[in-house]
Amino acid sequence: MEIMASLILALVIITVIGFYYLIPSLIARKKSSFKTILILNILLGWTVIGWIVCLAWAFYPERKKEG
């Protein structure tokens, strides 16, 4: 029984960490640069600086196309 509780706890912790890790990508999901932010978030998010850059990019407003 203790093993099952430990596995469930580990799964919950991994899910929560994964959610927080991908916050920049979740925020940017409706942007045209979503794929780029997602790839950078996955590859560089662990560096913290990469995660902060992705988060800032996700919040940065897109430029409107002229014409």
C-alpha cells in the first residue's frame, strides 16, 4: 500500500513540475511563434534563464502586420 501511495505522489509531483515548466508555452499557445517558444522552452527551460526568456516572449505582444 505504501508503494502505491508513493507512486501516486511521485506522479502528482511530476505533473505539477511539468505544468510549471511549460507555463511559457501554455501562455503562448495562441501566438504565431508558439512552436518556436515551445521548442525553446523544452530545450532551454531547464536553464532558468531560458525559461524566463520564453516567459517574457510569451507575454510580449505581437506586432500587427501593416497592409
